[in-house]
Amino acid sequence: MKRDDEKIEKALFRVYRDREGPVPGEDWEMSVMRSVRNLPDISEKARWSRLVGKLFWELCPAACALIIFLAIAAYNVNVIPDQDFAQIVASDDTIDMVWADPNG
């Protein structure tokens, strides 16, 4: 019995060793070659300008949304209270009234 098991085991091992692997298709070869062509050169190092540019474009939408939100909030909250005072001083009527006021 043990001898039969060894024969079967050897036969299965031989079949496993001699089997042909799956043959990749043409599509697989083309995709592998495309990915190899797109790999950067070994001599090409990551430059800081590329890293900053990549970071800029990743953060740009968030920064624009934040700027728009802050502009709307500043407009609604009236962050600059002196703006009303500046408009009063800048109008021609007020300047004429200040010059005409005898109390000064």
C-alpha cells in the first residue's frame, strides 16, 4: 500500500513539474509592454518642482472652495465695519458738510 502511494505521489509530482503554465494572450502582453513603456527612467529622480506641482493641483480645488466660502462669509458678516465709515467720508456731500460746519 505504501509503495502504491509513493508511485502515485511521484507520478503526480512529475505531472505537476512538467505541466505547461497558462499561456498569456496578446492583450496581456500589450498591457505589460504599455506599463513598461510608461515606467520612469532609473536615472530620473523626483524633482521638487514636480512634487510641488502635483501637490498644488491636488490642493487647488480645496483652496478655491475655501476662498469662495470665506468671501461669502466676509460679505455676509460685514467683517470690515469701517467700510461704512469710509463710504460716508468718501461721499461728496459729507465732505462739503464738514467744510461748511463752523464747529469744525
